[in-house]
Amino acid sequence: MDVSALIGTRLRMQRLKDARLFSGWVDTAVGGMVHVSLSSEEDIEEGDHFFCEGHTFTHRLSFKAFVERSLGNGKGARYMMRLVAPPVSTTANEHPRYRVPPMSVTLTAGEDVCQGTLEDVSIAGLGVMSPIRFDKGMLVNVDIPEPVGPMRLTAQVRYFRNMGENEDAQLGLQIFGMERESAQKWVQFVHWVAVGNRPRASA
């Protein structure tokens, strides 16, 4: 399986010199080159070597690569990485995560209600930027509007990561439950994104 199968998915990266972990998105991948973007600036240097791992619906791809060039990317960072050997493919039992253009969703937990921004999806969960804090373990209702929805799902907060002062926080949600109709829409939506479609961003 070629690394191009990872385009649009989350990539885990472990730097070999210090075992530090990073996480980014595969923007493009062809042959022995992979372009990876991170949401924030990191102390990654040209020449750094990494062990990388990504997932498709059926397989896990792992490979070693080094940073050939650092590219500008606005608020975050983007890197051109060159594989040092062909990727190794094994059967996976983890759901891949796919990036989507920012989409407005409504988050509700008790009396707390806010507008969040959907950033990535998988069959089992989603990533949302939230202006208010939701503690780990809380159950949150997520309302997703048209054209993807309307649908409502209940999810449990797996992590809440502050991105900086006066910045929204990153919320990792694991789907806890939803009505049958919403479940069907959600699965269709994730598969639709997985094959390269992208919904229009909403304000």
C-alpha cells in the first residue's frame, strides 16, 4: 500500500533522537515524499528523523522519514518529509481520522452551550475547537447542521487541550451514542470524507 492512501488523515510522528511525539495531517503524499502540516509551531528541524504511523480503514502504514524542508503554513507549520524506506503495511484495528474544513457545530453539556468548530472526524469520534472548557469524562451533545446533518450525537470528552491564551481549546470526543438516523448519516459522512470529498466550510 502506498503512502498516498494516508492523504487527509492524522499522522503520528516520533522523533528518533529524543523519542518526542508529534501529531500532524498528511496534506499530500506521492512516491517517497510526504507533506505534513501541524497546527502549531514546533521545534522540528530539517534533517530530523522520525518514525511515522498512519491509518486507513483497513490498514496501518508505518515508515521512517526525515525532514527535507520546512515550509511556512500561517499559524502552524508544514514539513516536506522524505521516506528512507518503503512503508510497511499491517492490518489495523483503529479508526482513521480525517480532517475536514472548519464547520460550525453546537456543543451542549447541562446549562453550558456554545458554538464549536468541527475539525476532524472518524467513525468513533471527532475533534472540535471549543471556546469553553469541558472536563475529561463529561458527556456533550453535538448538533451538526446541514448539509452534513441535521444530526445529534452524544460524545464523551477524552481530552481537552489548551492551545494558548485567548485561543479556543482542542476537544477530543469519543462517540457515546446517537439515534439510528443520525448514526447512518454519520457513517455516510465519514466514508464520504474518506474518499476525498470535503464539505464546504461554514461560518
